[in-house]
Amino acid sequence: MNLARHPRISLAHLPTPLEPMKRLSELLGGPRLWIKRDDCTGLSSGGNKTRKLEFLGADAITRGADTIITQGATQSNHARQTAAMAAKLGMECHLLLEDRTGSDDPSYNLNGNVLLDRLYGATVSKRPGGADMTMEMEKLAERLRQDGRKPYVIPGGGSNPVGALGYVNAALEMLYQAGTMGLNIATVVHATGSAGTQAGLVAGFKALGSGIPVLGIGVRAPRDRQEQNVFDLAQRTADHMGLGDIIERSDVVADCDYVGPGYGLTTPGMIDAVTLVARTEGILLDPVYTGKGMDGLISLVRKGRFKQDSDVVFVHTGGSAGLFGYPDQLDLPGYI
Ligand SMILES: *Cc1c(COP(=O)(O)O)cnc(C)c1O
């Protein structure tokens, strides 16, 4: 595989650090836990979408776009990072935010990621939960074309074969880092949503012949659907890179037991994980993705899913801006 064949702009601070979580590992008494700091990708306080946007932004430029359209949930980290990219490229940005949680909390609706979307100058509009967001984006694109603009539509989460190249690149980066550190990675764990992160990692690790399994912790869909989405996109990504039919169905594993009542809705396990990692490692997770992903990882460590004497890497995919959309749900002490 040759990533340099694909147009790319530089947006992210790379490589992101791969660090030990010493206190958390000790506390849990399981395998050695490591964290790949993709919350430190730099653009707009960081996150995994920035890696995807390096390829998507380049594609937008190649196609002569002057306007970016994308969609996500109200507290979408993808929308926030996309708005920052558009600002940096001097493009107009339109964000369609789907009300997936029904929350009327002003912090959820205006603070956190939404505050930053507006700060970057994006045009933000809402759609009801369950709306056909792909069609909504197409309708908007058509209207903008009639106004003489050249819109480039990025799917939710930046998850298509172009965006997923960002995580093929992350697989390459992680393998190189692990090699230089003498780290024999047993498993990579991360929160999986729109599937691009896991698809890119699976395709990348497979193409490199690394044998490293990836475990996605679901945040929305049930297991069958999540795995199928990741598998389809991993295949399309490998195909886009000219690698042919290298992905097997068994390469894709998701555990969707930590979603709780639904996407973007809090769970006690998420709150415990966010609090524990803040207090043992000084690291900020987020309520929607990495908090649930870490809840999954911690639970699996406690259940003995990983070998004691092994190294497990959690990919921190970002999202801490979302904490400010959930101020009252974290159950924190007041002043004493
Ligand atoms: C989008 C996102 C994910 C999930 O990545 P996908 O590529 O959509 O599966 C995980 N964590 C955070 C913080 C995200 O914003």
C-alpha cells in the first residue's frame, strides 16, 4: 500500500504520543494499558476526525470546492473539527445537527462543541432526531449549487473510503511507534461509531500484516449492524487503496454492550470511567464515545478478557469538548 498516492493536507500534529497509563493499569491489576493520544491531533482541541479530514479536505480542494457541508449529532466532534478545517482552508461551512438525544439542556444545545462550531463561523442548523441526514445534506448542496457555490459533502463522521485513510495512516504510525518502543501490542481498543476509525485501523493493520486485532466498543448500533458497517467500509477502503479482497469478516469485532439507553445518553459506567481516568491519569475522556469505550475496556479487563502479561492500547479518539455539554450529569461535588 502507498498512502502517498492519495492527496492529503496537513492538519494534525503527528505522530500523536503513545503513552503508558501506569496508575490505571496498577489499579485494575490486568494487562499493561497504553493510550494513543489522538485527542492531541491539534486542530480545534484534537480528535480522530482530524486524521480523516487530512484526506477529505485534500479531496475537496482537488474538486474545486469552496463550501463544506457535513452532519452529526448536536454535540458532534466531527462537525467541530470540520468547521475548524473549513476556517483554515478559507471555505464556507454548513453543519446540519441532528437532535438524537431530545435534550433541552442549554449547555447541551449551545455549549461544548456547538459553541466552537459557531466560533469557527460555521452556519449551524438543526434537524429532528431520525431525519434522513444524507438527504438533508443533498438538499442543502443542491440549494447552494443553485446559488453558484461549489459544495463538498462530507458524510457523518467523515466515514467513507477517503476519510478512513486517516486511520490506515494511524495504523502505520502506531506500528512504527510500537516497533521503536519494543512494544508488542496484543489488542487495540477504541470507541466505534460511524465506523471509519475501525475500518481504517483494520484495513491498515491487515495490509501491514501486523496480526494486531482491533476491538471496537460500540456507542450506537447493535453488534451485528456495527460489525457489518465496519466490515463494508474496511473492504471499500482496502479496495480504494488497490489492495483487493484482503479483509475477512472475522477481522471485524465490536462489543456493543456499553451503549446504555442510546447514543449520547449517559450511563453509570461511562461516568465512572470518565471520572476514574481523570483522577488516575489526568486525562479527559468524553461522555459520548471515549467514556463508553473506556467503560468497555475497564469492564473487559476486570472480566479477564486480556492476558495479564500483555500490552493493550486504547485509542483516545478525543471529544473532551463534549464534557461541557453535559455539566450536570457528571455528578461532581460543589464547593466545600
Ligand atoms: C467520531 C468519534 C468516534 C468514533 O469514530 P468513528 O470513526 O465515527 O467510528 C470516537 N470517539 C470520538 C471522540 C469521536 O468524535
